Amino acid sequence: MALTLVGALGVIVLSSLPSSVGASVKTDCADDVSTVETAAAAYAIQHPQVAQLTIGALTAPGSGTLGSWPMSPSHQYVIVIAGDGNRLAGMKDSRGNTIEQNDIVVVTHGHIFDSTRSFAGSCALA
């Protein structure tokens, strides 16, 4: 009886896995973007003379506001800062928003979303 119950629970968990994994990735992405945006805002307040935020500056030991840069363990999204070694500033994102220097940008499945302009939709496709 116990083995049958364990087997049935395993089938239930495995059958619900794809949708729960997708929701988890979206939630993780949104949490990571929120963390980066908060860290970037804190860093900008602490270092008003800095014109370009960088991942290196935000994660620098002693002066950064993040212990490490968040990454999707499944590589389903990447978070970057516009102007930090990329040419995203001035481009339009997938929703038509103009990306500005220091905006937090999410790249997922070939789409680019400016989370600074539209946080709610930045992880929708993750």
C-alpha cells in the first residue's frame, strides 16, 4: 500500500513539473531583477559620481551592493545593465521601450526587455 501511494504521488509531482518549473523560473527571474534594481539604486545613491553602473562595481567586495550577480541556473534568462560593455542604450526593447544607459535589461529567448521601464513584463517569457 505504501509503495503504491509513493508511486501515485510521484506521478502527480512529475505530471505537474513542467508548469511549476516554468512558474518557478519566472518567479526567480522577477526576484533577481528586483534584487538587481534595488542594488543598482543603492549603489547610485552611495556613488553619485559614477556615470555608468557595471556588474563589476555592483559586486565588488567592500564597495558593491551585491554579493554576486544573479544568473538563471537553467540559462533561461540573463540580466545585464545597459551600457556595461554592450550597446543596448538607445535601442528599443521587445515592447518598443527605449533602453537608456544604466537600465536593467532582461534577455530571454531572443527577446530583450527593459525592466526599468516595464518591470511587470520583463520576465514574462522566462
